[in-house]
Amino acid sequence: MAQPVNRQWLLTSRPRGLLKESDFTWNESQIPEPAEGQALVRNIYLSLDPTNRGWASDRTTYMPPVELGTPMRGFAIGIVEKSHHPDFQEGQLLEGFFGWQDFCLTDGNHVTPVHLDPELPLSAHFGLFAHIGLTAYFGLLEIGEPKPGETLVVSGAAGAVGSLVGQIGKIKGCHVVGIAGTDEKCHWLTEELGFDGAINYKAEKVQPRLKELCPDGIDVIFENVGGPILDASLSLMNLHARVALCGLISMYNAEKMVPGPFGFPYVLVRRAKIQGFIIGDYMHRAAEAIPEITHWYKEGKLKYRLDIVDGLEEAPKVVNRLFDGSHKGKLLVQVSDEPGA
Amino acid sequence: MAQPVNRQWLLTSRPRGLLKESDFTWNESQIPEPAEGQALVRNIYLSLDPTNRGWASDRTTYMPPVELGTPMRGFAIGIVEKSHHPDFQEGQLLEGFFGWQDFCLTDGNHVTPVHLDPELPLSAHFGLFAHIGLTAYFGLLEIGEPKPGETLVVSGAAGAVGSLVGQIGKIKGCHVVGIAGTDEKCHWLTEELGFDGAINYKAEKVQPRLKELCPDGIDVIFENVGGPILDASLSLMNLHARVALCGLISMYNAEKMVPGPFGFPYVLVRRAKIQGFIIGDYMHRAAEAIPEITHWYKEGKLKYRLDIVDGLEEAPKVVNRLFDGSHKGKLLVQVSDEPGA
């Protein structure tokens, strides 16, 4: 499936609201040759993530905007096809910001070798580890500081990160309630993943349902959504609650400034902590998390599901599944075959 | 000045917007007799604080609402007039929630003996210590975690707490900018207290002025105000900034829910921490703070000013100086004379 050309999606206009295919331009160019100190990487799995929306805007988020006319930024797993870089060998698996394209040159900056347990499939890397599993692990444990018997609420709970957060919360002895957008997802959370409760925010009133499902109040909020969903949780916080602020997906497509939570004064009166984080802040500690996550997975305590879409062509269309909630599990684009496939 | 009766301001209706004199009823009753296990305290200085507004509402903040028909809650310094309590002796100075009245019975709950350095006047207790100085000390140092060379922004900077926060920030080697509501206050901050800059939010555009005065961005925000003032600071936060959320005075008189900060997404992208606190959480550590604050004061590094109003009758009127900003320094009502006066 290796391509004779390098197919790319260039970002060519700034989106308003949702990302649209017309914001991108399909481009085919020659496969580049690595210079001294560079390696050529072929993308295998391209990860589509809510944060992609922010990168496409003209505002600096935690990274500068993608420049117009360049390949859309995307986190991916790839394989080294040619290397003139001392640290990388042909056939080696790497993860990095390889973008919405078949091939990418890298000088090794922000690139990490993928060391996957030989018993696990390559796609498990994005199901359990990488920016997904490590976000769940460090965000929950370092910022949320869950203690046995406490109540954890996860929004975006059926998402790639949220579903792991809830399961790790259960491992840590918490009462775990998830908020998701379909009955099917809620069923998956409670019946397959062991959540104690789940709320379909599209069909139920979130605040009164949370109150029912969290009779002892809320100690830890793992927030992926923001807006009224966050407000509902804030109003039920116990003293000294912790909010791990991982995402605000309800705001990413807003065209003007959106107010913060109406429940903001609860942060004061309940003496709570809200802390934002991105996984980049913890990547250097990956070696702490990976063995533990692997162990939990092999014990059957952590499950994940993937939503793998075949073909780079599909990326601009399917990325919006993240925002309408129609994806089921970690959303990936398969750009080319796994080694040995 | 001891009264033959116990004069009291009872809270008799829930305020809408600002506290009004008509929300209170003046009452004169017999001075109560302490039972076994109780002491009778005569109020000397009654502290008026922004948080009083919240206590008068029907919502539980960090304390339950003041019940209608009972004396308005207020923090005060008093002197023991009679004691049938094993821990308290006649003539001893105490601090506690003695209320808007001349006399109060206490069973010792939430009451602390006042141990003031003999070189300091009694009123210094509310200028430098008590819930004022300890709020500044622990909020800034424990939550703000200021480091030398960092930039600290204080809102409500000319207030009792804010003015100490900025000075402690200078002691800790920070670049300190205050936001206050008059030119006179701003002048006091920069010329008397050593702030590096001050912004009159009623006369100047806060965000562009903050940008000028904080050329390296903001690392620590000590927030007393909320609303657009907080938004201006959030937009200039550096990575891993800390927001010590001490008060939201701009919201206390609101009659309906007020949106949270429009700049809330900055908490995510700058990976910042917002943490609410009240001094009650740190009171057990007062012994750490008091010697250090005393030392700084005697070295001339900490200054304070008091706005002392004579007479309990004045309390309902003057409490609103906290909200219109017309007070200058810690607002106290002198209810009766100091011992030896």
C-alpha cells in the first residue's frame, strides 16, 4: 500500500465552526529524500483528536496554529523507511506529529520510539498508551488524586481518554459516573467497563441525574467537555474537590468567546482546584505509566475500543465524528499497512 | 463605653443586591449571663468583610446562611467579661464570630485567643493577622507559590488582604502589579507599598495596561474580584500559572447567575491551576505565619492601614464601602473601647 507519491491534506483555510473538507486541499507531491540527520517516516495510523480543531484555528493554543498551505498537523504512528539519522533505523516504529500525509521527514524533534509489548497489536498503542492512555493516567492520578471511596465524574466518558479514566478510577476504588451522548455508549460504560453509573446528556437532565448517581457528592471531575456539563458537576463538588481539565470540546467550534462555567463561584466556596494539563507535560514520565497500564490491561481491568477508518482521503470528513459523537472508541485513520500485514 | 444593654443588628430580610439598612433590625436586649461552660465576650473591633454579603443570602456558601431574626454574623475581637469556661479568663482577648452586637456568649467553638506582640496596637491584629494577614500569607505562598523573578498580579490590591499580598510578593522577589479602583489607591500601592505597577480599573483599560506592566506575562494571580478583571489576567497567564482564588467580589451582589470567566479556556491551554481557598483551611497553621509577618512588619516591609468607623449603629451603612470601594484599608467598626483606653 506504499504510495508512489506523497499524498497530503494541506490546511488551506481557517475553519469557522466545524472543520470542513473545503478547509483542506488534497495535494500529491514527490516523496521527499531525507538529508543528513533526517529520517523518512511512512504513516501507518493517524490519530484524530478533538485538539485538531484548535490547531486549525489562527489562535495559539498550547501549540502554534498550523500554517496555511502546510500539511494538517496530526499525531501518528509511522515506520522508518529510510534513515540518515543516528538514532533511527529502517523498520523502526515511531510516534510523532507526522501529519495528515503518507510520508514525513523528521529530524527527531518531538519523536518517540514506540516500544509496544509484543503480545499487543500495534493499534493498542493508540488505544491504551500514547497521548490517550497517558493523558488518562497522569491527568486522573496526578491532578485528580482519587482516593478509595471517593466519587469520580468523567465527561466525554465514552471517548478514548474518558473511558480509560473511568476504568482507572474503578481500579483506584472510586465510585465512577460517566457522562456520554448515546444510550449505546452509556450501556458500554456500565455493562462492559464497570462504571457505576452513566448519564446520556442528550436524553437526560444532567444535574439531577448526577445528584442521584453521586449521593455523596463529587470529589474528582475529569473534564473533557465544559459548558453546561461542567456546570452540573461543579454544583455538586465536595469540599476540596479536584477538577482535571483535559478538554473543553463543547467550546472548540465556537465562533465567538464563550462564557466560563456559571458555577465558577463553587470553586471558591468548595475550595476546589481546577487544573489544566496536556500530556506533553508528562511525556517524560511515560515509563512510570506504561508498565502499569499494560499490567491492568492483561488483568482484564482496562478495555478499549478503536474506530479505525481506512484511507487518508477520509480524514477531513471523519474528524467531525469527534464533535458529533458518532465515533465509537479511539478514532484512527489507517494510512498504510502495519509491518507484516 | 460598656453598654447597659446588648445592642444588636438582627438580619431580618434577605438582601437583593447590596446590603441595605432595611435588611437589618436594631434590637436592644438584656446582657446575657454565661452558663457553665460559657463565657461572655464584649466586642471591641468588629471586622466588616466582603464575605458578609454571602452570609446574608439564603445560599450556603462555605458557611450556612445567617438565620433571619438572629444577629448578623461578623468576625470580631472581644474581651472576656465573665467566664464560666475553663479555657477563658476575665480580661482575655479573643477572636471569633461574635456578631454585630455588643455582647456575645461563647462556648469556645471557633474561638481563638489573641496573642499580639506587645509592641503592636490591638487594631494591628486585623491589619496584619487574623483572617486578613493569614489569608494573604497562605493564599499567596501555598497556592500561588511565587518564585523570585515571577510576575504576580493582585486584584482588589488596595484592600486589606490584597495590599498585604502584594507586599509579601515583593518580599519574595516578584514583579508585582496591583489592580485597584482609584488613583489614590494606585498611588498608595506604588509609592508607599512598593508595588511595581498599579492599574485603576475604573479609569484605564485593564488588559492592555496589564500587558504593558507585565512584559514577561503573569505567573501568579491573587484574585479577589472575578469578572472582566480576572479575564484580563487569565489572558496573559504564562504556562503553569497559579490562580489563588480568594474572592469574587464583583459577583457577590449579583441577583442572578453570572457567567464564569470568558478566558476559562486559558486554564487549559496554559495548563494553569485555579484553586479556591478560605482561611479556615489554614487557621491551624497560624503559628507558622504570625512570627514571619511580625518580623516583616518590624523590618518595615509590611504596611497596613485601617478604616475604623466608630459605633455599632454604623455597621449596615458602612459595610457597603467594601463594594463601592470607598473604604481605605481594613474596614472595622469600633464597638467598644480597647482595654486601658
